[in-house]
Amino acid sequence: MPLFWEPRIITLKVKNYEEVRSFYKAVLSLKVIEDEPGVSVTFDLGNILLMIARDDLGDLSDDFGRTFEITFTVKNLNEILEVLHKLSVDYNVEDLGTRHKLNIIDPEGRVISFIGK
């Protein structure tokens, strides 16, 4: 079935805005394209945007992030590992047979994965 729409923005509503914002900017080194300090920040993921926004209602359950995963395809997993070591970020590696998948977790439990090409 053909896809008749293209996703443009993924929005994450977060409890700990500053901590999550810092994680996506510093650890993932995502490029900020729009910033409303203390309210929301939008990052460029290539052909899609990622917006981090404060959850002013505070009604997200504690396990909310565990159902979410963003996966990036990268040329060199070793480069990612070097950065994670420098920043003291915990990670795990899954063996996918012919490739490996590197997983990290953002401050609210969302999984960010990297798969080598």
C-alpha cells in the first residue's frame, strides 16, 4: 500500500524539559532549527523534524517513554561509541547478525538506537 502522506514532525511532550533538551542537543548533537527557550525546541533529523515540548499538564505516566524508539542509520558505530564514552552515557549493543544496533536511553526512558550501515 503506498504511503500518501509523509511525516514531517515528531513531537515529544516531556516532563523534564531542560534535561531532555540538553540530552538531544549535547549527546545526539542534533541541529537546532527553532528554539522557544523553556517551551520547545525543534531539531533537524534530515527529512523530518523532532520537536521537544514541555508537558505542562504533567499527565504523562512514568513508563510513557518505554513505548517509543527513534532509530538512526549511521556509517560508523565506533564514532558514536567514542562520543558516548566521552560523555559517560550508558549504552547496550545488540547483535543483529550482519550488523549491530547500539541503544541509549534519553532522560525519560525513550530508546534512541543507531544501526551501522
